[in-house]
Amino acid sequence: MFALTTIWPLVIAIASALTTSNPFSQSNWPLPHNITGTDTPGQWGGVHLHDPSIVQGPDGAYYSFSTHGLVSISRAVSLDGYWEHIGSVLTRQSIIDLPGRNDTWAPDVSKIGNTYYCYYSISTFGSQNSAIGLATSQTLLPGSWTDHGAVLESGKDKRYPLNATNGIDANIFVDEKSGEVFLNYGSFWSDIWQFKLLKDLKGLDWSWPPKQLSFEPKGTNPEEGASISENKGWYYLWVSHGVCCGFNTTLPVKGEEYEILVGRSKTHYGPFVDREGKDMKNGGGSVVYGSHEYVYGPGGQGVLKNYNGRDVLYFHYVPTYVSYIDEDKRLGWDYIEYVDGWPVLVY
């Protein structure tokens, strides 16, 4: 018989090795890249980003767009920075006549053809009376954007499913096979849905039935900030799950703060399932990134393709070594590797 004191250290060592070798283990989550940029207290942009959207511009530089500041714009030669705040998408409050029109949320910017499309959200906390608006530009630069107003509006008096959803957190997905463009959106209420857009990308094409992509049936924590990416025939749905904000006022129960979930499908409209095969419409979703070390509540994510030849997941997070207040949220990013067709973040 071996003494327990002899066997137990070996058991611990084996368990530790198995955990470390598991690419999906929380212990393997990387820290975000340490970016530099404009760091002005009270000013969004630069290093202070909430719900970022990043696109490469015609000048080869990278442009980030974020919540607040009438869609604040920053520019850098690389994702590491230096991120310089250069202005805003809108020069005045949105033409959408809803409360919150002077405080735009969660932009999503894509280049389609020769035009850049910025879909932004108008809402107030706790309200379903929300809208997703559109502004377009040929250059991405401040002063070059035209505000086209609402693409969709949600509310109790709207057509289903707009009366059962919250019209915020837009994300555009272009089907490369058909050239058709789809809008993913949602938060609280019934979480994530997908619409097909009209050819001018300024309205909804109701001839294609809208589809629910993801839903959290437990508790009141929403899934929001959806984005869809594709790699080698798999479509990935990324969502932010949990409590997003106000951590300096009330810290959520551990594990209920923002985290990033993912599921995959063979079509852009689902069903999306997690690594255990659970449908994201029934509470599924594999945690790909969450709070660890000084990173707290990461979310608001998006995927940038072909950065140094690799896919990147970017997001915002609270750096606990600074503070827990929303205004101190930072831009973070890490590379994506695919293990058996599942995304894993690596530094």
C-alpha cells in the first residue's frame, strides 16, 4: 500500500497537467494585449472604449468606434496603438426621435462595397423603446458621415418580433455566397435575433422570416452584443452574457458579471450549439473568456479577420488595477486559434 502522502501529490500533479493541457480551460485564458492611446479622464475614445467595433480604413490604419460621444472614433496604425481619439460619427444628436438620441450605444462598422456602414443604437437603460440607426461614409473620418435614421425600432406596439425584443447592439454579417446582408441584434427580453436587410441596407426585408439565435431562459441576465464570424465552414455566434455595467456601484455575485460565450453552426442563422451540443436558444454557450487576474467583465466583443494573417477577438474589459467604473473600461484583444473547430484565445 502506498501512503496517502505519497499518492496525493501525484494525483494533484496529474490533475494540474490535464487542466493545463486542456486548451478550453480557464487557466489558459490569456491576458489582453496592453494597448496605448489617448487617456483623457471623462473622454471616450483612445484607451477608453465600451462596446468597440474595429475596421481597417482605406489609409491602412485601424479605426475603433465605441459607445458614447455620438459614436467616438479613434485611429491607430496597429491594434496595440497608439489609439488617438479623432472625433465622432455624428455631429449632433441622432435624427431618431427617441430618448437617448444624444448618447449613442454599441456601434457596428463594416465596409460593404465602397461604403462604410455604421449601425448604432438609441435607447435608455431598462427601456424596450429602442432603435438601431445607420450612418454611412466613404472615408470613416469625422465629418464625413450621413445619418439615415432608424433601420429598426422595437417596442410593445411594433410588429413581432420587434415587440418582443430590444432593438440595440447591431452586428452586420455578409453572406459571401449570396451577397445578402443580415442584421443580428438584441438584449434582455428575448435576447439575440437575426433579420435580413433590404438591398440598400437601410431597412428590414420581411420576406425572409426573422430568426431567434440565442436565449438565456434562467434569471434576468441578458445575452447581448452579438457578433457572427466564419472560419472554414463554421459560423460562430459570440455573445456577451451577464451584468455589463455599474460595477463600482454594485458588484454582481461572482460569475454573474459579463463573460463571452460562443456557439457554432453550419449556417449563419443557426442552430448554434456549444461544445456540449446545447442549443444557444436554450441557454447554451461555451465560455471562451471571462474574469481572471486583473481582467473583469469582458464583453462587447467583435472579430477582426486577417490581422497579421490571423483572426482576432477584441473586447472591452474593466482593469481592476485602475478601478471598476465604466469610464475606465479598456480595449483588449487576443488572437483566435481553432481547436477541433472551436475558437480558443491565445496571446
